[in-house]
Amino acid sequence: MQAPDPTRFILIGTSHPGNVGAAARAIKVMGFSELWLVAPRDAEAPRRDEAIAMASGATDVLAATRVVATLAEALEGVSYLCATAMTPRDFGPPTFAPRRLFETLAPSPHRVAFLFGSERFGMSNEDVYRCHACLSIPTRADYGSLNLAQAVQLIAYDWREALGGFAVEPRTTDATLADAASVQGLLEHWQRTLVSIGFLDPAAPKKLMPRLNQLLARVQPSREEVDILRGIARFVGKARD
């Protein structure tokens, strides 16, 4: 089992326990486990039924969630902090698309934290000023509305990919391709069937069979697919009789 990554996800002033549970689920599926809540509306949010339901099995992340009163407490041990917020108009940290920043941040020795504001009010300028960078998730220009858990999921995914990602495990086995003799047998079977139904004139075959041969060469059918096609040809032949 892969050891949990030390990346920290920090939610400020969260209003809804369901969002806490959904955030826990979002980070766990990407291999992360550290979730901190700063001054949530409900300090018991991680233990509420709604949070547990929305966590969908990430109850270990909920159980380990830290609840603190101030952002300063949540930043202990963090050396690089990213805000998921608009950069304040007057001044503030530079803004990056997540993937662009993560290319250089992932190989660094930093202990990274991602900071998310409340559902209604986002992040205060003062909290953004503490950060080294702002992350802007690229969205449609005239509609960039993401709920809290969606934003957490997108950042967690891009960060995991930057760290190396997870391998995709195949769910099906590769089909065994039919050998040349099986394909030739299929073509001969088709030829007899097409002649029997009057589709192919043996006196003037033109290039029908070579074209079908090329078709099968492109498709590279499996053994099972050859058997299916021969079964269809047999059925057509019987129906013709």
C-alpha cells in the first residue's frame, strides 16, 4: 500500500458538513490524507452524518481531520502554500494554472498545502497574502462556477499527476488475434456464402474478395470475432437453403 503523501488540504470557514465529506473523498482517491479545517461553522462537521455519507468510504480521512481556530495553526510545517482564489487587485502572489506551477513545484522539497476558502465568501485578502502562489483552474470564461469539493478534486488530481500519478490497471485481458489461416478460412467461407446468395458473381468477381481481405487486415479480428463472422455466414447459408 502506498504511504500517504504529506500534502495538506486546508478548508477555511467551511459551512456544510457534506462538503467536508466530499473533500475527504476527493483527496483520498488521489492518495492524499491530510485534511484541515480552519474555523468551520460546525467544529463537529467531520463527524456529522452528512459528511460521512458524502465521504463515501473516506471515513479514515474524516476521522483524522484536524480542526483549528486559525490559519496560522494549520500552516505549521508547511513551506509552500497555494491559494485557490483570485489574486487581490492591489498586490499579491503570482497566479498560475495548476499544471504549470506543479511542473516545478512537484520536484521541490517543499511541504505543500492547498488553501480553499468558504463556500460563500471565498478567501480573504489577508489569507491570500500568506500564500506563495494563487491557483486558477482554467474554466469557461463566462461560467467558472465550481463548488468546493469539485475544486479540491481538480487540484488533487493535477497535483497527483505532477507527482507521478497512478498506473491505470486494465480491467479486461487482451483478445487473442486470429492467425492468418483462420482469417483465410473466414474469407473462403464468406466467398461461398456470397456466391450462394447471388451477391458475388464468380464469373466477374472484380475486387470484392481482395477488398474484404484488406478490411480484415486493417481490423485484425480476434479468434472469437472470426468465429462470430463464420457463424453468421453459416446462418445465412442455412437461411438460403
